[in-house]
Amino acid sequence: MIRNLLTLAMLASLLGISAPALAQAPAPALAARAWLLVDVAAGQTLAAQNAEERVEPASLTKLMTAYIVFTALKEKRLTLEQPVPVSERAWRAGGSRMFIDPRKPVNAGELIQGMIIQSGNDACIALAEAIAGTEEAFAQIMNREAKRLGMNNTQYTNSSGLPDARHYTTARDLAILAATIIREFPDQYRYYAVREFRYNNITQQNRNRLLWLDPNVDGMKTGYTEGAGYCLIASSRRGTRRLLSVVLGASSESLRAQESQKLLNYGFLFFDQVRLYEKSVPVSALPVWKGSENTLKAGVAEDLRISVPKGMGEKLKAELLSLQPLVAPISAGQRVGTIRVSLDGKPVGEYAAVALQNVAVAGIFGRAWDTMRLWFQ
């Protein structure tokens, strides 16, 4: 519950609450159709262009396929060692492939690597059929999860990203999905940093050129079709900071890497990250009604980090708005308020404040007394 509260707050920021307009240098102009730069820990948008424009996602679709597969692994509905049948449909998949064969055993772990590292459309179909029976049924799950995550301008018709007029997304929605994978599945995220994978005696390299060019980049996914152009979602970590860039519609493979690098460098160079509040450290004491305690300690479930333009950390302010009246019983991790953050008077974002302790119900006389007091509030 605690993680979900913080994640929802971060997603709200990605959906448009936060975008400091006070950077000392304007964002670079990129040779791309649409782009977006996000601070993953803060859930903030640092720079954007045409981020809400609907585009063809190409193989960036595979992020949602991976998200559903990772969820199935977490819920024990799928295991890495589990053998997966290869249907004729998967075997005959067009576009990029890992070259699975109906006559050769393949397990889910190999298919995941084929999907992520080799961008195999055949691997996507095999995994989709293993989880949902058919790729069409799997696409319904993809759309359900997109809606749940707040990807309001996304629709899927297949698991791989093959062109379809009804198959679309936006840079904003892709950033939401990529950031969610990074936060929720750190163990599986490691696949995105792998440079090559060999299957069926065929070695294929990861198409993300930044894995070779920048030691701080450890993901995430490329895409290309004639309609989508060259696309790249890149994730880079320097120290405690992780930035995520989405670049869509570049004119070449080298250009999508170059423009992504440019955007990441801009974020690291012109923004600082400030830890506003530490995990599980009280931010405030809030009044409680009908409880065994008169107050409770409130704080954040995870470190609350905010990106600010370089040198402007001192102008960051936060206000805790309590959800009053707070009536016992209250459980640790329960949302009890909202932390509203502003920079130099301009809104940055809103984040969940949670109870850091349990508060039991008071005795009969304590409850009766507080009931009377509440009448006069």
C-alpha cells in the first residue's frame, strides 16, 4: 500500500503537475518528432516537446509486454524455467526476431531476453500466448494495464508493435510505463542493460547504442518502423539520480542516440536533486480523533526527492495538508495527507503523506468525548 501511494503521486506529476520553468538554460532543440525528459525518483517532467501527441510506438510496445510478463513472474503465474510452446503464428512473426523454432524447446527466461535484448517479435507473441492464450486476449490485458497506470492516450492491438492504425501511444505515456518498470521491477530491469544475447546459434546485439557510448546508461528500449521513425527510451543513473529520456521520430539510428544523449546531459547539467524528506522520518504530528493517542507521526514512505534548476534548492517549499478529521483506528502506511511542493511560488507536485505508526481506537469514554468535540468543529 505504501509503495502504491507514492507511485500514484509520482505518476500524477508525470501527467503534468511538475515542470520547473526556471532552468537557467532552455532545453535543447532536438531533431525528433516528440520527446520528454523525466526525473524518475521525483516523478517530474524536466523538459518536453509534443509529449501528448499520439504516435506509432513500434517496438517500444514491448515495454508493456514486458511489464505484464514481469507481473506474471511476480505473481508466480510464470517462471523463468517454464517451457513455452512455439506456435506457428509466433514462428512466422515478421520484423525483428530471436528465431525461435517449434521443434526446439524454449523457456520463458530465454524469451524475455529475446524480447528485450534482441527485440524479437516472435518472442513477444510466444509470451503473450503463454500468459493469455492468444495475442488478441493479451492485447486486452495490455489496454487494461495502460488504463490503470494512467496512460490515457495509449491503445494496443498487438504485443510487438507491428504497425496498426489503432495501435498508438504518446511520449508521456511511454515515460509513465518505463518509470513504473524501473521502480516496480528492479531485478528484471537488469535485462535492459545486456548488450547481446545468443539463441539458436545466432548472436544479436542490443540496438541501444548508448549502452556502449555512456557508462551511466543502463537501459531501456529502441523502436523503429517507417511510420514511427527511429525511437529510443534511455535511462541513465548518476549517483542517486536517475533520468529517463523518451525520443520519438528521429531520422536515423545514430541520431536517436545522439539526441537522447543530449537530452540526458541537459538534465544532469542544469538540474539538482534535493532530498526534501527522508523515508520514515516524521514530517509532522497530526491530531487524531477517538484514538489511543492524540497525535500521530506523519511522513513519507520513500525518500522524497525533487529536481530543481541548478542552485535553486533554497527556494523549494513544502506544505503538509492533513486529511482531517483523522479518526482512529489508523494503520501505519495509511494516507493521512498531501505534501504540496512549490518552487519560488510555482507548483512542483503533490505527494502522499502517510502515517508512520498505528493508532488504536480509544476507550468508550475517550470516543464519546471526541464525538462531542467533533460536533463543534
